[in-house]
Amino acid sequence: MSEAYWRWPESSWLREGRDWRDASGVAAGIDVGTTSTQAAIFCDGELHGYANIHTGPDFRAAAERAMALAAGGSGLKTENMQRIAATGFGARNAVCATKFLDEVQCHGRGARFMYGPEATTVADLGGQTTKCVRLYDWDRVRDFVMSDKCATGMGRSVEMMADMLQVPITEMGARSLDVEKDPEPVSTTCYSFANPETIGLLRTGFKEAPYSGNEVLAAYLFAVAWRILGSIGKLYDLDAGDVKVHGSLAFTGGLAKNAGITRRLERALGTTALSSVHDPQLAGAIGAALLA
């Protein structure tokens, strides 16, 4: 298989017309995740540059490359930065960091920067876990819930499914929504059950009426959304069977870019999530830089 269907495009950006040497303070945040790594640089509290790359097998190399890409060709080095904070699964491999922070705080703070003070519920949809965070008005974490099942069919398993079905991950969400109605989801217990069941939907005779390719995607992403919904529901004291959010909802993490998941969550919760000009995968790095 020559094409990597699972890969989101890497990206980087550097603010034009602003020299970091003119800033009184430079801070950076690095989010070293299991599937992707992000770096964000701030000059005097203003976003100066960022990078979003694939992590690969070497956490340390990923952190270094993300920082270099975020600095662009500006000549900015880590030794020119007053504060550098790292977060994420591989945070301790960011050897340039002067502080290490937990992901819950970073995604909460990053979401507030990206989506504004209206964001009171944040769902970080990552490569291995879901982290659902409830925020106070003053940006501090009020409560949080971590996913409690084995990877819960999160980002990495969706990447695996993109490769198995040979559907670009950038197209999976839109295709899954292009169905007359959602089919029954595959297993909502664990991706170890969901993935083979999904492949089984492609077999002749597995169902009375064969699923189309888009219906297979819908059944799979519906199951992922259902597992995430359970984590969001645990943030609030609600009546049995009632799942909703108080205030406005913001999504962060790689799966936040998969409309097949986020749109189904919005339907189930009866809300429309906030939007941002920033890539939702940057929330952890942005929050780390702001908290550094």
C-alpha cells in the first residue's frame, strides 16, 4: 500500500512583520502526543508561530522538529526563550522544556484562547484518550473525566481504519455523513471489537442488505462518537439517560477535524460546537505556552 490514507497533512505558520527580537518575553509550548506533536510560540502573549507534525517513533526528535518548524527561518532558538513548557504522552522527551504540565490544564487553557471565554466544556479527542473538561469562568479546571476503556476507539484506531478501508482520513467524516440515515453502530465497547466488525460489514452475506462504503464509515464513526458521548455525559449530574452540556462546547485534538464524529456528537447533545480559526490539534501546545 503506497498511499498513507491515515495521515493528516502537516502544517506550520509564522507571523509576518513581527521580529521576535523586539519582544520582551518569548514563551513556547510543546504537546508531544502518541500520533502527532505540536509546538506553539508566543511573543508578549501573542501567537508568533506554530507547527503540527506526525510524531513518528522518536518523541525527542518530534519535539525538536516541531519547535524548529514553529520558529521557521526567524533565527529563534530555544535558548532565546524565557519559558518552555511541555505536555502530552511524550512530554519528558522534550529536553528543552523548563516545565512539564498535565494535558487537562493545557487543553482547557488552550481552548479558551482558541474559542474564547464562552467555552465551558472542552472535549479533547486525542490519539489514545478522550479528556472531557469543565471550566470555570476564570479559565481554571472545574472538573474533568478521562475515557475509561482501552483507547475507546480513538484517533489511532480511526487512522488504522482509514488505511484498512483505503479512505483518506481527510474524507472519512464527510463520506460517513453522506448516507440516507445512520445505520446501527458497530461495537461501542472497544476498538478491538469495533474494527473487525466494521471489516465484516464489507463481506457478502454479513447483513441482509449489503452496506455501502459510506454506510460502513457511518457505522464505525457513529460507534466512536457514542463512546465519546459517554465520557462527556459524566461531567454533569443528570437524570439517567440524559446527556447534555451546560454552556458552550469546544472540541480539541485530531478527531475534532473529523466531521463524522463531531456532527454526531452535536446531534446527540442538541448543540453546535464553537468554531475557531486555529487548528484544534494546537490546543495543548497553546495552553502549555500560556501556562509556561
